[in-house]
Amino acid sequence: MNTIPNRQVICETLLELAKDDRDIMVLASDSRGSAAMAPFAKAYPDQFVEVGIAEQNIVGISAGLAHSGKKPFVTSPACFLSMRSIEQIKVDVAYSGTNVKLVGISGGVSYGALGMSHHSVQDIAVARAIPGLSVILPADRHETKRMTEALVNHNGGVYIRIGRNAVEDVYESHDYEFIIGKSVRMREGTDITIIAAGETVRVALDAHEALKQAGVSCRVINMHTIKPLDEQAIIQAAKETGHIITVEEHSVLGGLGAAVAEVVVQNHPVHMRIIGIPDEPAIAGKSSEVFEYYGISKNNLRQIALEMLGKQE
């Protein structure tokens, strides 16, 4: 069982890369502990900036550093970074074309017990609507490592959302190529497709196994990059499987499901369901409890898939 959270993987990867790249910078908003960036701050104090609880300022400062040729990684809680700083992200990063990587930590319902003020289930909807801003949700520690390596050499503004706790591996190792904007087909299938991102990829894989036992061939796609979206993979899934379920740790409005639906309805309409947080303040509780409450679970995905395919239990 994996015990290494994705935020720690980002720190370890940047620590390794910063040995040979002095342009890598990390900025924190009184979040070096929660972002697991204390080791980076200790090893490279001249490449670390502590801004304090000032999320709007941290984005502006990072944009200035990028204009100076640096490669800044902003680490701040997703709930604050994506809401308090959205104007600076839109103007200073996206519109200005600055090379800033915005790492929203403890995203989704990671801060589950703290309630709506600390949930970030609208961030993907907001971020993907901003021109010039990419949006990525890595699924596990292996994908997080490959993503971080790719982002160091990627020029452009990116919003990355990761959770707080360690998640179960979906890859056996990080020995694969991570391509921004290119989804990964995790499992083959011909009856139905489940498209997931971030921590819900594990749920989709578990649902695949449950459906396999029920005689259903279920394709699973890891849509780690929600913008730019891998439209070809979606259209192919619609044509080849005829049914699509999306599952996300986000509001059902404007997130992964909405992005997929926009492609499906304009290219190859098929029966589709969007599973996520409904249009209401999410309940407070552990992430696992919130997931179960809203049906972000293998059993619910299995049931929905069987209903869509007209199969009886």
C-alpha cells in the first residue's frame, strides 16, 4: 500500500531536478508544511520564496519571476489558490503568457471535515475556462513524478490539482511517457467507457474489475489533462463503446464530465452519465465518506453501467 502523497513526490522530483537547474523556484503561501516543501526550502533557500498567507501576491510574484527567466512552482491550498487568486491567474499568468505552474494542494474534498470553505470542487470549471491555462490532475505518485518532470520543461501556465493524502497506485512504476494533453487508456473495453481524472482513476479501475465479473467489457481512460483535452480519445470511445460515464472529485457542473460532454454532443452523441458532487455544498467528512455519499464508488459505477446497458443484476 502506497504511503507517499503526491505533494511529497513533487518536492522530491523538484529537489532532484534543481541540482542541475537553478531556475527552478518554489513559492509557498505559509504552506511549505502542507505542501511537503520544507526539504526543498532547506536544500535550496535561494530558490524558495515564502510569501505568507497572501494568495493573490504569490501569483503576481511568480509571474514576475517567470518574466525574469525563472521556472516558478506555486504551492498553495487549491481551495484558496483557485478562488482568491483567480484574477491574478487569469491576467498575470494566462493572459500575460507567463511560465507559472500553479500547484493546488489538498484539492477536491481532501480537507473533507473542514467543509465547503476548504473544499475545491469548482476549481477545474474555473481554470479550464481561462484561455492560455492548462489543467492537469495526476492519478498517483508515478504519474505525479512524470508530470513534474514534464512541467519543468513545459513553457506556459498550468493549474495542477493534487490531493492531500497518499493514494493507491494505478501505475506499477513511473517508467512511461507522460504527455500533456494525451490521455492514457488504462483498460480495454468495448461495451462502455469510464473516463476519470486524479484520484477517481483508482475508482474507475475498481469499477472495471467489478463490471468484468458481471460480464461487461469496460474501457477505462485516465484523462489526466482536462485542458488541453484529448478529444480524439473521447470521440473514439463514443464510437467504439456507445456509452460513457465520467467520474470526478468535482462539481458535476463545468468539470471533467462537462468537458467530455461538450466533445461528445458535438461529434458523436451517445448515452452518457456524469458522476461527481451535485450542485450543493458538499457534506463534511473524510474523503472516503464524501466519495461514498455521492456515489463516487466502484459499486455505484457498476450499477449505473449495468442500467445504461440494460442489464439485470
